[in-house]
Amino acid sequence: MDSWAEMEEQILKELNLHRMKDDAEVFSRLERYSGSEAGEAAVDYLVQELEAAGIEHERHYYELMRSLPVQASVTVKKSGEPDFNVEAIAAVYSGEAHGLTGELVWDEMCTKGQLNGLEQEERFRTFKGKIVLTYDISFPFYYEAARAGALGIVAIWPKDIHHHDTMGGVWGMPGSRDRDLYPYLPYVQILGQDGLKLIEMVKAGAAAVGTEAAKGVEAAMGTVAAKGMAVTAQMDVAMDNRIVRSSMPVATIPGKSESFVLLSGHYDSWYEGMTDNGAANVLMLETARTLEKFKDRLNRTVVIAWWSGHSDGRYSGSTWFCDHHYEYLRKHCVAHINMDICGCKGSNAVRFDMSGMEGEAFNDEFLASYNSRKPLAYRALDRSSDQTFWGTMTPVSIAPQFYMDDGQTPQPPKSSDILRPAAMPAAFGVGGPFYWWHTREDTLDKIGDDVLARDCEIAARLVLRYAMERPLPIDMNGFMGEMQSYFEAFAEELDPDFDVAPVLASIALTRKSVEKLSDAIRAYPKQDADSILIRTAGELVRLKYTYSSPYGHDYAVEHQPYAVFSSLLGVHRDNTPEDRYLMSQTDFIRQRNRMTGQLHEICEAVELQLYRWQVQ
């Protein structure tokens, strides 16, 4: 073979759909909860197949705080009406409840959109001693409700199929200072149609109370409940919250360099979980089998990891691996390809969530053959799907997203407002066609053969690109231009108390250093640039997506790029509680110092590297 493009062609021909279907059949018989007998059986099978293919591998054992719902129910009572028994499902890390009874109140403000600090304070003030009915399924809401003294949460999943969720704010393995992030407040989700009935019941009760109050008899009522007008709810929740031992197989296909590409996906599942994430598991295995045959030609090593503790441990497996192999990742990992929710029957379009270091041109070029229309612009990574390796300064991070395109619905344009990107087409969850995510219906028949073959091809091509291309194909200049656009937008919109001018000055200096580094890499083609690119491009990615120490993990809460700065949009002294505003100022100045300080260190690292290359 004369080039790795020809090598890619041969690799794609080697990928075997029939073998993947056989693997999927095995996985479909296993409900793969972390640390369970079936979960370990799945690892046994993966290890067996890796051994059969002669692939170097290791089975890692670790402990995690696993949480699984056992039983949940809600009984709603209103004077003069029969009890209403509501089907419910508890969330991961919910607390238990046995006959917990309290007044049911409707969180009307959950429908009002984004609230300022004063509005949020007023919202939570009404929760003390109550069971709260809401559409808000976020952890920040759950946490604040617990702090406000709520007795429990009854959350409404808008669709009429039971969907599993997680109320965990800790990313992966908790430390001793994370204990308060497990409120263990009883939390259940109910179906959309039942939620609408409960909302009407609570509103009718509140209207009756208002009528009595207007008659001037409120003082004689004592409490609303004493008059029999309030709606009360009884929650019963049983959980299996305990520490379990789980294992994870990690395969290594050695290349010519210690630098490596990480291909990963979780193997734990809800029920048999065939698109989430059985399809990814089998395509990763097939990619490993195929790349093993070409390992003597790989410029970089490929590491393939199947995580547990994703759904039932809030990314515990990938976090454990990161913590226990931090130095290895920090020094050598150039790219992370994460495969999550694959093979969905009917999918005919693909887009990318990416770090942004990969470049817009790559996004359009790579995806062109997988879409009938112009590929959608890349979206910044979100805080989910085992995106655990931002703190290890990994420059490239790609999470392919698979959806359906009818060819007629107008595509979301590339947003001119960098702080408010256009919404992407829904694929799973609320409003998405792949409704079976996190439900009993995620079965083998939800996998489309042609889609599984396509998704395997995409994974293999991505891995091969970053295992072969020298120098590492990234766009640091484009990334710096995007960073400048973010902070120019912050300068326009943030309160004057949050002055980002020093960050913009540091960005201008760093852009010059990055241009010099890019020129030098072209001028010294025989030099291995992986280390300096991890140190610089990887650090730029870390600054975009994290806000704390590289050795720890930010909270498991969705946030926008440059999270602390983004969180301050709309925050002003006159709409924020006084103490919260002071805290926001503290957060801001520390993040500003972090940005300017780390950008300065990147410039120093570039100058040192240029000197070394010049004297060699």
C-alpha cells in the first residue's frame, strides 16, 4: 500500500456486518447493569472475542457507587374523589420513601423559561415541606429543591413511555467533599398523560383555596389541607443503592508511537439496551478485530475501552480509568472518539459534536458522503456520554450523532450568535424519533443493519484518521478565532462588573504564538509534534470545556463552553440575591485569572518548543 488512504479502503472492506449481528444477538440476551451477573457476562464475551482475535487487552476491576431503582409508586388523594394511583419510575440516586405523604404543589415556574436569581429564589421558597410536581428534570433543580426542604419530587416525562433518568451531580467517582451532592431526595418520573391530570387536580385545588380565601375564612381554615381542599401525594420508592465491583475490558492495538487514539463507549445498559449502547459495543469490537490486522502500519496506538457505570453510576467507569491512568492519558492521548446511541433503525443523517479543534473544514468534508444535504455545522460537546477526558488535555474529541433527515424540513442554519447556537434536530429523548432510549423498548429490532454498518465505518474511519495522519490534523488557528469570538460576545453582553478585556488581550497574544507553532510544524516535518500539541491544543480545549482542576472532574451538569462566563449571562446586581451576586463575582475573577494565566503558559510552551527545534 502506498498511502493510508489505500489502507483505509482495505480496512473498510474487512468490517464484517454478519459478525457484528452475531455479537449483537449475544448482547440482546444480557441486561448489562454494572457489577451484575449479566454485566460481567458481557465482559466475558468481549474478552473471549478479543482473545480469539489475538488482541492485547486488560480487564480492569473497580468499585463504584451503583444506583438502580427497584420499585416506585405515587398515590394522589383529594377529598371527595377516589385515590389516583400513578405509575412511576425512580431515578438513579433517588432516595427511598415509605409512605411519604405531603401536599402536592405544582411548580408553575418550570414552564416560564430561564429565570433570574431573584425569580429562582422565590420559586424554591414555596417548596418547603411539599412534594413538588414539575417538568424540570435537571439535577440543579433537584439539588436546590432538596436544599429548600422539599419532601420529594414527582417529575413529568412528556412522553407516555417510562424513561430512566439520573439525579447525580457528581461526575463519576465521588470524593469525600462530594457527599452533599447526593441529596437522596425521593425522586420519581411519571408519564406525560398522568402528569397533565395531576396538574389539573392541583390547579383545581388551588382555585378552591383561592375562593375560600376571598370569602374571608382563610384564618379559620388553619391549614389548606385541614379543609380537605389540597391535593396530597404519597410516595413509595425502593432503591438498590450500594457499592458493587465491576470490570471493564480495554484493548490495545500498538502502533509505531506511544501516542494513541481512544475509542470508547459504555457497555452497561437499561434492560437489553441495544441502541444504547449494544450497537456501539459490537461495532467497537469489530473495529478492534479489523485494526489488529493492520497494526504494523499504524503510526499511533489505538486503545478501545468498554465502560461500565455510565447509566447506573454517572460515568463511574470512564472516570475511574481516567483517574488511574491519568499520566498515560495526559502524555499520550491525542484523540477520543466516543460512540453512544448507534445503529438506530431509520437513521439517514450524521452530524458531529466536537471539541472544535478538529476544524470546520473537516466536519464538512468527512460528513458529506453520509448526508443527502449539506452537513450541519458541528456543535460544541455537551457534558454527557462519558466526556470524561477534557481535563487530560486531549486535543481531539468527537461524538458522532445519528439522526433522521426527511430532506424537506429546513435545516438549522449556522448561528450568527455564538452564545446561542441553533438547536439541532432531535434524535432521541423528548421529540426524537428514537424514543426508545433508556426504556424497555430499546430491543434488538431497533437496530438497522445498514445503519450499524454505516456507524461502524464512521468509527473506523475516525480512529484511522487520527492514528495515521502526521502531523495531528487539527486547526488551532480556527479554534483561537472561535475563542476570540466567544469573548468578544461576552464583552458585549456581560454586566460591566464582569470585564473580560484582560482575557481578550491574552487571546490576541496566544493567537500569534499558535500561528508561529503551526508554521514551525510545517517547517520541521520530521519532528514529532504530538507532545507540544497535547500541551497547547489540548490545554486550549480544557479551558473551553472545564472550569476546575485538570486532576478532578467538573459537576455532571450541562453547561456551555467557557462555563463560568456563560453562566453569568443575564446576571446583574438588581436581579440576583445579594449573596449570590458576590459569589458570582468571585467565580468570575478566579476564572479570568485562570484563562489569562493558562494562555500565558501556552505561549511560553510554544516558545520553548520552537527553541528546541531550532537547536536540534
